Amino acid sequence: MSRFLEVYEAMIHRYRSDKDKGAFRSGLLELLEKATEEGNEAGKRFLEARIMHLDEKHEEALAAYDEVVSRFGEAEATEVLVLVAKALVNKGVTLEAQKKVEDALVAYDEVVSRFGEAEATELLEPVAMALFNKGVLLKAQKRFEEALAAYDEVISRFEESTATELLEPFAKALFNKGALLKAQERFEEALAAYDEVVSRFAEAEATELLVRVAKALVNKGYLLQAQERFDEALAAYDAVVSRFGESTATELLVQVAMALVNKGVLLEAQERFEDALAAYEEVVARFGEAEAAELLEPVAMALFNKGLAFESQKKIEDAL
């Protein structure tokens, strides 16, 4: 991977994590200045498009992405073709923002048709993302079978891959497949998808992959709970806490908190009020002083549910 792409990918990764739009825009402008100085025409035009995209100047961004594709689509250098592929993916995202669904699907399909047989991982990553985005878009349109087909294509294309860049879209597709199957009440298939996420990525090092594992376990627990398979549901929630309870990553701690809240709800429904109160209290003890906004909601839920559980317990004791 070229130094230009390394820097760009690092900025994208940081932006996905901290959501600091201002810092991301400043970084893009700095990289644009460097690309201009170095005569990197493809990089320059791509970054100009990306900044327009970020500023929600959709028509200008689309024109710039199209220019990247038309000017550099026949290049031989992989690092230039990567920008073409990314331009097409971003074009699809921009079209989605304009609610131009069919045009967005065409853009995603073009990524696959142009680069689906590439050997370079840098080119296959946009292919995976295009297919994943296609699945998400189709699900939003309630075109469920087509969405499943898109997720399955990500899975079948990249299930043998060992490249870190391809494992994240693979894990996301597998997780989303489980969620979609659950929504269709295909519960056993959904559980199988969640179990596959866990079995494949439980030992991963990347936080992004571990988040999928944690979410899969939480969703598995919720689904088992709905099926009144209570012991299995509790085991799934407990697995989240035991696996990720000591993590420092906020994304994982949110799943720990949600697993404990769900565990409390389950125990409360079984009138195991002491155990339910203990689960809610653990949420508060672990995360009550947390600064991350994402943890405030499960703490609030735990406090609210704790009050209800206490009242329910008191009513039963008074009746006795």
C-alpha cells in the first residue's frame, strides 16, 4: 500500500472511532495539500471529492467521483485503481444520502464487476464494502432476500481470507445476516450465524472484530430469551461479561452493560428478583461513573429497571 493510502486509511479508521468531523476534514485538507505538491492527480481529485462529500455537497461530490473513475479507471497502478474503487463506493454512499437507491446499487455493482476478480487485497476491500453496503441498503428497502444474497456473497467470497482488511466486512456481513434472519423469524438460522461470528472471531485481536463477537452474543441471548430458552440465554449474556468485562474499549463495554441489563430483565421475568437486582447493580457499579456517553443509556436503564424490580419484589413479599 502506498504511503498516501496508508495515511488516508489511518484517518478513516480514526474518524470511524472518534467521529470528530472537524479533525477528519483538517486531515483531508493536509493530505490534499501534500498530494498537490507531489503531483498525485488521482489522489488530489479523490480527496477533493471526499471533502465535498463530507461537506454534504452531494452533486459536486458525485461529479468529482465520476471524474476519478473516468480519468483513472484504466490505470495500471494498483494504488490508483484503489482510489477508483473507493470513489465508486463513496459514490454509492452519496447516492444513498440522496435517496437514489437504484443508482446507488448500480455504483456498488460496478465496484464488484470491475474489481471482483482482483488479487490485491487493497482492491478487494472496496469490493467487500460495496457488497456489504448493498446488503444494508436492500434490507432498508425491505428487499430481504436480495439483502441476504449480498451478505452471502461477502461471506462466500472472503470466508477463506486471512487479510485483516477483509475480515471486518466479512464479520459484519455474517452478523447482519443473523440479524436479518432473526427479523424473518428464521431463528435457528439466525443463531447459527451468530455462533459462526463467535467461533470465527472469538480469538481475534482487532477491536472491530471483537465488537461483532460481543454483539452476536448479546443478540443470541436476546433471541434465546424470546424463545424461552432461559438458561442458554443467561449463558450467552454471561459470556459477554466474562470475555469483555475487563476491556478498555468503549464499544465492548457497551455490550457488557447491555448483556447485564438483558440478564436482569430475564431474571426479573423469572421472579428471581435478588439476582435481577444484582445484575442491575453490577451495571451501575461498573459504569455509573463512566464518561462515555454510550454507557449512559444502559446505566439509566439499569437504574430504572432496578426500581421496578425492587417494587415487584416488595409487592410479592407483602403478599406473602
